Amino acid sequence: MSDDYVSTRRDFIRGTTFGALGVALGLKTVGAHAAVGRINGRAKVVLIRHPEVVDDSGNTNADIISGMLDDAVVELFGAASAAAAWQGILKPDDVLGIKTNIWNFLHTPKALEQAIKSRAMEVGISESNISINDRSIRTDPVFQRATALINTRPVRIHHWSGIGGCIKNYITFLEQPFTIHGDSCADLGRVWKMPQAAGKTRLNVLVALTPQYWGLGPHSFSPKHVWPYKGLIVSTDPVAVDSVGVRLIREMQLSKFGEEQKGQTSSKHIGYAETRHGIGIADPERIDIIKLGWMENSLI
């Protein structure tokens, strides 16, 4: 599978597009604390796509998505092989919570969940020490004693937070998730500092197989507002993957409508995750995007 993917270029664009995106993300200043744990204050994100990962009926090819994930982590960590990459991500004595997303209309593919679980077991983690869960993570015995988390969900427009991405995916660590919906979910980043999550996330996989680029109102969904992008956006940094994800959604709106649509909620929680909470890098000018595979109409 690795031979199918060739790094096409390092997408590192500056200018008015990033300036506008910085405003949308709520970025005003870049706090020095946001660079902690990053190389030279930068984040690395892998965007990987394959034209056959999803068919016309929306079915996911398990072998292809597993290969995409492997190739992404090899590139992300500069590993010699997929096995070496996963051995660097997880250890045999880890207790692993795979934080998925089960929203009916656009959920994390089962094939991706199983690919992550399989790689964890190949590292040597016992199946009894692995759980795949979303809305019951607070009471899940594995998540309660987890030493490692892998975070994955589809990217989509979102009524309260602008977009639903990897940062927001941890909202179910809260006993009452609705309490953070105010001010466009500005402080979602604080959830990542809760004891159940702080310092545990080894990998973030933002699923962009069929992203939803438009909708109005809570739980809004229409098949005409998704498109077969057929990609994964992967990083150790949840803020960086969401920054790339919101850029993708906005570029698709521009492609479809010629302009950003009125009524869209700000995604400022992404910027605040950097400048207020220091959990990652939102500033697009400090995110290195590595592109692998099929890049027709990549938009970014």
C-alpha cells in the first residue's frame, strides 16, 4: 500500500487566505505556551487521500483506509515502517480509549475504528484494555483507567461550534456537554485539560471521507451538502488538524457558493485552543501540511 502514496509537496501557503482564516479562528496573539511539545513552534499534519476509499454508496474500503492510516503515521513520525510507527505511538502496557463519534448521519467508519484497534493489538495491548466509545466514555471502565487515547471523528459544519472536529470530540468527557455551548463553544479547549484527557492523546484522525460543508440549525444534515473528499487529516496536534479541517470546509463553501454563507457560527474555539488553553497550534502559518496520495481537487 505504501507505494501508492507519494508525498507531492509541502503545502505551506501564506497570505490573505490565511489572514482571513486566522480571524475566523479567533486568533489575535500567539502565546509562547502553545509551542510546548512542538518542533520549533510548528505543527505537522498529514493529509492523505485515495480515490477508492469510499464507493458511490458511501461504503468504506477497509483495506484502503487501513493502508492510508498506516502511511499517514509513517510520514508523521518519520518511521521506517508502519509497525515501527505504531510501536512509537502505543506501548504493550497501555490502556487505550479510542474516542469515536457515532452521530447517525456522519459517523466514524467502523473500518477505521477496527484498523486502530488492530494496530493497538499488534503492538501488544490486550483486547480487554481497549475500548471504542463515544457518548459513554465517562462511565466506560477502560476510559476511566486509560493511559492513552486515540481521537477520531468526521469533520462537519456545526451549529454551535462552527465545525465539529477533533477538539470538540472530547465534549463527552463533560457530565453536561451542553454547558459549554455558549459563546460558540469558545472554551472547548479546556476539556482537554481535564484529568480524563490531559496528556493522554497519542493521535488525532480527522475523517474527511465525506465532509459536510453546509447546514443550518442543530443536527442539520442533507446528503447534498456532503462531498466525496476521500481523505484523512492526521496529527498529534488536535488544534492543527481542526485548523486544516475548517480551512477545508470554508474552501468548499467558496467553491460551491462563491462566498462563505451567512449564518455560519464562528470556529473561534480553535484559535482559543491555542491562545487561551495552549493545547496546540491553530495558526495556519505555523502548520506544515504534508500531502500524500491522490490530490485531485484537494482545495488545500
